[in-house]
Amino acid sequence: QVQLVESGGGLVQSGESLTLSCEVTGKNISASIISWYREAPAKSREVVAVEGTSGRTNYVDSVKGRLTISRDIKKNTHYLQMNNVNPDDTGVYFCKDYPNYWGQGTQVTVSS
């Protein structure tokens, strides 16, 4: 059974940094296509970052240069490094592993 567990969320101030983790069990992530989604208050869930099997990454314009997606094969864990956060980054962050495995989400709240 494949399970994803996110962690690392919390309350931070604008300009600060935090790292979200997505630990995967039940499958090897070396060939995973991983996506990070954000569900902001009163908004639909949207993808903010994707990493393919080749290591190629894509980001939505609003997070380019501030968020970085990565993975640690030994720990079977994906990461989303968030730098210089702002209040628009507030939301519940979910990781999704191909084809459709989701974590439970972790709350990020950025105060101004």
C-alpha cells in the first residue's frame, strides 16, 4: 500500500523559509513524478511545482525562484523548499505521486 505523509508546515512570517517533506512508503520514489499542490483558503487546489523522472522541474510563475522541489532517494522522501515566503503562499500543501497517490496535506500560514 502506497502512503504519502507530508510534514514541515507551520506559521511563519513573510520573508522566512521552511521546508516541506513528503515521505513515501510502499513504492520507490527514484522514478516518481511528484507534484506539489496548494489549496489556499476559499480557492481550488492548484499545482505549484512538479518534478519528473529526469529531474526536470516546473513551477507556476508565482513561486518561481522561491520554491525548489527535490528528492532524497535514500530517505524515499520528496521536499519542497520554500524561501522568501509571502501571505499568498498560505494554504494546505499536498504532495501527489504518480499516478494518483496523495498525502494528507500540511498547513502553511504566512503572516505579513
